[in-house]
Amino acid sequence: MSSIPDPTKEGAGFFTALFDFSFTNFVTPILVRFVYLLATVALVVSWLIFVFVGFAQGAGTGLTALILGPVFLVIYLAVIRMTLEFYLSVVRMSEDIHKRLPQA
């Protein structure tokens, strides 16, 4: 049993949170997984394009893209992950503070 709450099952749905103009529901916990998946796919596709273009220009360029590409891919993916985690932690802190405030 996991103690980590599932953000997709909490609170309002995606469209309810998206069109909540009072900002009582947050859309970030719902979108963060999708954005990370999209970023991962975009980085891998970009790397594959660089490899194909590199080999089209020459074997040396292609091998360089093939070998160094994953290093840059992991670095960019780590930066994206840390940024998304920061955004999510700010939203979670806000939700926690909101729960602790006296309800008027």
C-alpha cells in the first residue's frame, strides 16, 4: 500500500481544474506526468533525427551523435524532471498550506 496520493484521483477532473477561474483546483498534478512523457518522447525522437542526419553527413558525425547523444539526452531529461518536480512541490505546498489555514 503506497502512502503517496495519486494526483489524478484527487480533487477535480482535468477540465474542471483547467476552467476553474478561482484557482481552487490545480491542474499541475494532473499534467505533470503527461508533460514528462511528452518531453521524453520529444528528446528521443530528436536524438534519433540527429543520428540519422549525422550518418547522412558522414560516419564520424553519425558516430558522434550516436555516442554523445544519450549523454545530452539524460542531462536534458534530468533538468526537465527537476523543473517539473519543483513545480509540483510548489503546488503541493500550496495545497498543504490551504488545508492548514482556518476555514472562514
